[in-house]
Amino acid sequence: AAIGQVAVADDGVIYACNLQVTAANNVKLYRWQNWDDTNHVTAFSGDPTYGLTAGTRLGDTLAVTGSGANTIIVMGVEGPGTSATVTTNVVLFSTLDGTNFTPTVVQISGLTLSGGGPAYGLAFYTNNTFLMKPNGSSLYLVQFPTDFAGQLSVPGTVLASTALSGNYVLISYNDTAKLLATMPATSASTSPISLNSFPSFSAGVSSLATTNFATPNSNGNLTGGVALGGPGGTNFIYALDTANGVKGIQIAFTAAAAPPTITGEPASGTV
């Protein structure tokens, strides 16, 4: 089966899913212990939606947080095509042993999808929340229950939203540095790779820098990937130009200006 997306947990364990486009009953989640592991195990195989959603396309979006038995993986569920069946569901995978995973469907309320269709990016935020970016819509913060493990379906609630321009869909977030890397669903856009400051939903998203792929490539399937990486997740942006390789961009932060210093007391009677 075709590989959909790849995500790496906090302990360096690598997860990948297949791209399932016609039915949900053959979704596979693969696990590698580390970069040098030449043998993978199947962490999940089957229908993670339990038939609870009309979506039949899975594997375009994948994100992971935590490590070991506290690892949580989120996978998007899309309808066939780009807008024929709009679904606001995702699947959360949890584990008791760090190797075998069980899915739970999160059915989200309060999410407004515009004409861009259901394609979206996913990234964990803090605690039991994740970011969701539908194509053509706002950036949403979604909360899920803390005790979801072992349940077939749980509710998801939109806590906040903020504007994110155009068809930027693919996202990666670093909560410590408050950085958000974004990329459009199509890499033919001008300056598609963007690094943004994202201190809070009330403050919104503000662009820090943008850059291009060497050659703009059409991407009608709305796939790709972007990830913050390097030490602390703040030194590089890795961007997948679909079917055209991965680009690594080093982030160079400009040092803040030093505060003025006082070298002595002013003379008496002067200001």
C-alpha cells in the first residue's frame, strides 16, 4: 500500500500509515523503534472508524505526541474527493504498551468548513488538544476527552479559532517556542513554506519568514508535509514537495538588540 504520512514521537519512535482512499477497513499503522530499525511492526490494522463515519479516505494527515505507553496519534478522516462528503472526524490512537494501538473516533462539533473541502492539517497543541486546519478555513483548536482510550467514539469541541490565510493546510507546531510552520495544499503557490509566530489564539498568527521550493510543482491531490525539527524543534523546517523530495530549511534567528546601558550618574543639575 502507498505510504500516507510519517510522524515521530518524543522518544524517536517512527510511525507511518498507509494511504487508504476507497474504504476504511484496510488502514495500517506501522512502527519503527528508531531510525536504524530495519524491521517494522504493524501497530494497528483494520477499520479505525468502526463504520461510524462516511469518510473513506485516511492517511493524508498524521500527528503524534508523547512517548511509550503515553503515545497518542491523530489521523484525519476525509470524504471521497475534495468536497463530495465533508466530514469533521478524526481518529485518535492510544496504547497501553507503546506498541499496539487502539483507535477512537472523535466527532467534532462547532467546526465550519468552507468551499475548500475537507482536506486539513493536524498538529498536537497542549494537553488534550490539537490544531486542525481545513483547506480554505480558519485554524481551529479542538479539545478531546482525557479518558478517551478504549471508547469507540467521543465528542470533540472547538475551543478557539484564528485566521490563517489562503489554502495553507499543512502545519507543524512547537509550543515551547510558540512557532507554527505552514505550507499550502499546493506547492505551486508563491513562497509556500512559512514560519510563523503563534503565541496564542488571541494574538493570532504572524509571519516571520517565507521561502520557496526550487521549482513550483502542481499538487492537485492536496498532499505534502511540513515539520519543525532539529534540537528543540526550532532549528529546521522540513517540507515535503509531493513526489519531488524533501527540502530542509535552516532557521536563523536574529539576535535582539542589547538594552541600553548606563555608565555613570548624570552631573548634578543636569538631566
